[in-house]
Amino acid sequence: MGKRIALLTIVMALAVTFFVQHDAAAYNFGDYRSATLATKGWEALKAEDLEAVLAYTNKCLELYTDPAKKMQESLMEYPTGKDEEIFSYWALNDVATCLFIQGEAYRQKGMVDEAKAAYQRIIDEFSYGQCWDVGGWFWKPAEAAREKVAMIESGSDLDFGDYSSSTLTTKAWEALNSEDYDDVMAYTDKCIELYANKAKEMQDSLTEYAWEDHETIFSYWALNDIGTCYFIRGEAFRKQGKTGEAKGAYKTVADDYFYAQAWDPQGWFWKPAEGAQQKLEEIAGE
């Protein structure tokens, strides 16, 4: 009997070793830095691979929750200032981001309770975390999490995606084409809320339309997308017969974001301010 127990113990130990090695081989945690794990989590989310999302994000939580909590407790408000200062709260930022990624992964799979729990943990424990977008700005996972929880509780299936201006603008176009005017307003409102200030900075930095090459024009991403969103709003209002609101939206493009340029997927840029001015003339002639 003793030999059998010893043999069983050896077999179990070998099995555990196999599964640990298999798990390590399946998920490469790289250098184990929080930023690396968060990046891998985003990649897994895009691939809709829930198991990989949980592997990477849980590893980040396992390693960095304690320093993240200490950083959170040291703050009374969101850190501001230079990017380097905000980046100095790296553990807090990446843990909040990983929880947001978990929430999104669960939501994709229809696991509503798990999604809400992940979002709520950001709000309750890591509310001052900020996430760096490769486009060049920080956004706040706790604020996004509150929106996600509110949408889940209301039964809304509205999805802001990665919250980038290009995603919000694309979704606004899709909603306009589908005549989902409430969604048009939701997507354009969110884009304006997040990026209007940046768009105004870009507008003020120009004395003519950017023209050198596509890369240069695309570098004015906030200006281009905010100008486009106001044009989309004008179209949505006009289609609903709300002439006054349509004129206001078109006029905002023409007056405040007149150097914006919108990319047509067929391969060229067009100018929302010129389109808005034409629409205003059409309305005046009606």
C-alpha cells in the first residue's frame, strides 16, 4: 500500500509539472512587466480569446495589485501634468486597464455578471488609474467602466469600442446610414466630449489645410474626426426634419473646425466645412 501511495504521489507531481509547463508554454508573459501584460491582454481581447485575456490580466493583477493599491491610496484626484508624471503611476494605470480588459472580454462573451464585477472593481479600488492610448492621450478606465455598467443595467447594446476618435466617428457613420439617430448622437457626443479640446488645439495650430501627404493630414486626427462628427450630426438632424439643430451642427463645423478633413474609404480626403457650407446654402434655399 505504501508503494502505491508513493507512486500515486509521483504521478500527481509529474502531472502538476506538466500542466504548469504547458501553461507557461501556452502563454508567454514576456518580461512580466505590467505594461507588457496589459498589451498582451489587449491583443487577446482583439482576438476574442477569453482564456488568454484572463491569463495575461490575472498575471498582472497577481503581481501588481499591491503597488497599485498603494498608488491609489496616495491620490486624492487624477494625476495631471506631464505624461511622465502620469506614467509614474504605472501599476495603478495597468491594473485598472487590465480589469477593464477583463470586463470587455466577459461582455463580449455575454458573461454579464462577471463583466459588471470587473468594471465595478475599477470604480471601487482603482478609480484614479489612467490608460495610455497609442494615439497620444490618456483615458480613464473608471469613467469608461461606469458607462459600461450603466449600459448593461439599461439593456443598451451601445458599444464605444476602444473609445478612439476614429472608432467613434466610424460608428456614427454606420448609425447614420442605418437611421439610428439616437446612436448617432451617442457616438458623436462621446467623441466631442473626449476630443473637442484637442481638436481646437489642432485647429488653432493651422493657418491653412494640412496638405503635404496623407501621414501629415492624418496627424490632425482629433480635428478631422470632430469636424466629421459635427457634419454627421448635421446630417442626422436634417434627416429628422430638425432644421435648427442641423444648421447649428453645420455652422459649428464651418466656424470652429474649418481645417478638418475627412477620409473617404475610396481613397481621398474631403472637407467637412465645405460640405457643411453647401448644406447651409441648401437649407437657406428651401
